[in-house]
Amino acid sequence: MRPLLNNDLHRFPSERRKGLAGTAIIHSVALALLLIFGFTPPPPPEYEEGIIVNFGTDLTGSGLIEPSAPPVQEEASVPQPQAVQPAPPEKALLTQNTEEAPEIKKVDPAVEKRRLEKIEADRIAREQIEAERKKKELEEAERKRIEAEQKRQADIMNRTRDALASSKNAGTTSTGEGTAGGAGNQGVPTGSVDSKVRGDGSGLGDKGISYDLGGRGFQSLPAPRYEYQVEGRVVVEVSVDREGRVTQATPGFKGSTTLDENLLKVAREAAMKARFDQKPDAPLIQKGTITYNFILK
């Protein structure tokens, strides 16, 4: 069999096209490799090489040793103002939306008992103070009432005495009465015009002791011990309960003419021993007076 020649290849169009396609592919691959690797510039050298040149300050010079550099004058540095550090921002307060359960404290029974006892003692003390205050108010009101009643009775007695005196003296020229002699009406302003006792009388009329307790009667009025060479009148203010007992006596009340300590003492002692009639409807504490007349014999 005879081999095919080049001229014979032209007779087969398919083989020709295959050859052209292969040639084009090879050239395309080669061009791509050249574009990628062949046209990239080389990296510059890390250090450039050159000649070291000594730069001086003159055009002429001699010697082989480089002179030392002149000393450098350091400039005075101006202190830089310190920067003001800004204040750190305040931290926001942490809040909690959820409420914690309250802690239950243990109570010592002994401490709690003492606390309750103290509260009760304070309450009792306040009640006692309030009761004492009300008692004093009642006593003061009663004293004022008694004084007003005494004044009213004295006014009635004075008007009655004046009326009786006027009726007895009608048609006469008498200007006084008495046994001591001299002008004037012997006696005391609180006495009775019908009495023949010239001087301070008493509840009994003749013993130098008188009392005033709003018309309330008495059971006993002991006489004071009189062992001193002093005379005068001592009025004792007394507080009498419903049973008739004297609970308090204060000598030297209004109307007294002496403040001798001995007379005041014995007058108070005698007043504390006095007893009056019981009176269930009387005030809780009734105020009155006992008058002692000390006369030298």
C-alpha cells in the first residue's frame, strides 16, 4: 500500500480543520502564559547601592581626621500645660425592677417583753399625770367656788347686819356699842349684831376657833398647843374628803395676822386632827378654812 503525501492531505478537509484548531489552541495557551508571567516587572531591590560622599562646609581643608561636631545648645523647653483629664462619666445607678422579699428578723422574746413593759409603764405614767392634772383643776375650781360662796355669804351678812343695826338704832343717838369704853362698835366685821361676844368667835362661839366648810358640820375641832408668848390669828386652808377627814392643811392663808413658825406649826397639826361630818354628795375634795386665835392671857 502506498503512503499518503502532503498533497494527499488536502484531499481530506476534516483533517485540515483539526490541525488548524490544534495550532490555535497551542498559540492561545502560550500567549496567556506570556501575559501572566512574562510581563510582570521584577521587584525593586531592598537597598539601593551608591557612593558615600563627605559633605563639608568649606571648599578647602586638610587633615585625615574628621573634626568633632560643635556642641549643640539645648533650647529651654517650655513646659507644656497639662491636659485636663475629663471627669469620668458617672455610672448610671443600677436599678432593679423586681422587689426582693423582705427579710424576716428574729425577735428576742425577752427584748420584746421588756419593750412592751416599757410601753405599758409609759402609758400608766401618762394616765397618772393626766389624772393629777384633772384633780388639780377640780381642786382649783372648787376653791374658787368656795371663795365666791364665802364672799356672797359675807355680803349677805353685811347687808343683814346693816339692816338690823339701822332698825335697832332708829330713833336713838347711839354711835357705838361695847364694853371696853370709848367710841366705836366693839367686835369684828364678820360677827353678829345679836352676839354679846366682843371679838373673834368660832364655830362654838367661845373657844377662839372658827371654821368655814360651806355649811358642813363638824365632829371635832381639837385646840392647838399654845405654849408660846406670841399672839395672832392663823387661818388654815383645809381639804376635806367626803368621809370628813382632813387630807391637807396649809397654814398662813388669807386673813392670817401672824406668820410665826411655831404658831403655824401647831395650827397645822390641830387642823389635820379635825373631823367633819360625812357628806356623800359633797365634792371629792372640799376646801374650807379653820381659824385659830392665839391670845395671851
